Amino acid sequence: MIHVENIVKRFGSLEVLHGIKFSVERGEIVSIVGASGAGKSTLLQIIGTLMTPDEGTVTIDGKAIAGMSDGELSEFRNRHVGFVFQSHHLLEEFSAEENVMMPMLIAGVKRSEAQDRAKQLLELVQMSHRLTHRPSALSGGEQQRVAIARALANNPSVVLADEPTGNLDTATRDEIQRLFFDLRQRTNQTFIIVTHDEALAEKSDRKIVMSDGRIL
């Protein structure tokens, strides 16, 4: 469902990705691991269309990313890619429900439909009791659950997670790990997860190890 072919990325004269190549099946949970500076987050941003490679192609759900305009990339990203970051990036002035609604409203979904789906997704991640709470009233684990619900808002082809358990205590980290696999079982959702969490990486269907911009 995702095909990454010979991706090269340079920052000035420094080449940080050297011909990266791999594929991901629908419903697969793939972890990308490696030391800091290995190029993991750069690769994830390229897959998520947040960054353009200097060479190579990314295809998601049969759609090649190369050649899209900025507007086309934004629309594609909104509809096909969900993001979960180490820092939750929830909008502080909005409730949990409103944060999950936001990607759907941007996509042109009617407010009533977006609200109904937001409630369903928050129930799915066991946050239905926190619909009206703002991020400041939520724990770190609760904020991450809301962020995961938001990532699922437009039923994306893939959810990309960058160190999603990095800021969490051990118990909460384990809860979020279980949540990823529960969501895959319920929705057949595809996940690509950049992580230093070896426990999460070992539980994944596949672990991709990177070093110095290459896949080992």
C-alpha cells in the first residue's frame, strides 16, 4: 500500500538519506528504529509529504506523490495521512472533541457529521468521558489518545507516528502501545512508527533498522 523507492535527501552538501527503499502492506504496523541522526524522522516527513525528496518516489495507495502542487499535497495529506507526534500538537483553545473535528472540517465535512465521527473516534480510544475537556485538563496519555483519534479523523491510508510514546511514563506508554494494536485489529489501520521504544518495535509486524541514512 506504501512504496518508497530510492529516496535521496540532501541538506546542502550533506546527504542524509541514501537511496531508501521499502514497502508497507495495508494493515501492517512497521517500526523504524536507529540512533539519533540516522534519518528516521526525515524519512517519515517525506512519506507524509511534509518534505520533498531530492531523488526517488513515494507512492501511497496507488497515488504517486511526485509532481503534486502544494495545494494538491495539502489536500492529499489531509485525506490520506494521519500524524501522531511526540508532542501532541493539540490546539489549546479547543476541546478534545473540537480537536478531532478539525481535520474533517478542513476537508469540508459538515459540522454535524464531523461531530458525530469525533465522538465515535474518542470512544474508540477510550476518551468519550473527556469530550469537552481542553488539552490543559488532560494528562499526557489522554492528550496522546486524543491526538491518535485526530489522526484517524479522515480515515487515512496510513498513520505516521514520530516517537509517540517518548514523553510518557512506563504505564501510559504501555497503554498507548496496546492502543495501536487494538486499532489495527478493529480498523485494519496501517501504522509506520519511528521510535526508540524497543518494546514497541519488537511487537511490530516488522522492524526497519536505519543507520547513517541507510536501511540495515
